[in-house]
Amino acid sequence: MRFDYLVAHGIGGNGRRRILSAVLLLTSGATITTALLAQQPTETSKPPEMLMTEQGFLAIDSPKGWVRTAGPGLARFVPPPQDQGQPLVWIYISSAAVVPNEEGKDLKAYIGSNTAGCKRRFKNGEVQREAPLRLPRVKLDVPVRTFRSNEKRNTAEQVVYVAEATRVLTLVLSAREPSAFAKALPTFRDLARSYRGSITPTRDGPPFDRPAW
């Protein structure tokens, strides 16, 4: 069920240049990262995971046991394949540009657009406002919505909205069957709670939303 997200068409020349810039920024920011790591003792010796995307780097843990595949958005994950058919459930991460504190272009407006799009597309579509989800690594409570088409196909999606400096990051669980949705929900929530920030190169050079390791 695709309500409102960016579809990635591969990493072109500009994308590669942005990621190279992000790598250089990571190098220049090594002191800050080391200081943050020193302040927060880790449970294991395994370094924090960083996902490479066409918009830079995302500090978040891949869902355990799932496989990253090509697909819409910045990253897409599916459960281990049990057959050759299409997966019944998947998780993807996407983003959209927003203008904080500007009416009609902020996070609230973006969520409202998603809600209207669901109800416009599906005759019996419904949107449920969930309790805010706590992201412990960045100490934020973020909005969550569950979209249901009430049709045989594209049964449900749950979306976690994370506001960053100039974009909203959407973490999405999408399923074709209610049972698959319910089974994957704990894994999806764990992924969302592991969010630590992002490093995204800008035209002016410095990144925004440094990971809160």
C-alpha cells in the first residue's frame, strides 16, 4: 500500500558524490563520534550499524534475520524467503522534504497528506492514530499511524514518522495479510527503536542530525 513516499531509482552520479561527501564528513567528525561512544557504554563490542542510502548514512539496525533488497525508498527489507512467491510483508524506509515550523509544509501537514491519501484511494480505508513511540537512543516520542485499506490486497501499513532537520523519515511496515502484519510488528518496532540519527550531506557542507550513539 503506497500512500506517499519517495521511490529510489538507484544511486546515480549525484548520489555517489553525496555519499562520498558524507564519508568525508564522517572522517572529519570522528572526534565527535568517539566522544559520544565514550559517553554511552555499549552492551557488546559490535560497532553500531550504519546503512548506506542514496541520501547519505542512516544509523539504524537492520531487522534481525531479514534481508535487504532492492525496492522503493532508501532501504527495503523482507523476511528470509520461504518460497519463490512475493513476500507477504516487508519493511521499507523512505523520506520526504519538509520545512519545520512552516504551516502546510511541516511534519503535521505531511501526516495529514498521508491520511487524506489513504481515504481518497481506498473507499473503506481507515487510519488509526497509535500511541507515540519512544525512540530511546535519541530520546524522542514520535507519531505513529496504522493505515488499513479493508480490501483483500495491501491489507495494512504502520508508519513511524521521524522528524529530522529538513526531512521527515518514514519507517514503514507493509503487509498483504493481517497475520503477517501482526507477526512482523514486534520486529518493526525494534527497528524503529534502534534509530540513532543520520548523516546527510548538504550543499553547504555540514551534515544534519548526527547519530546519537
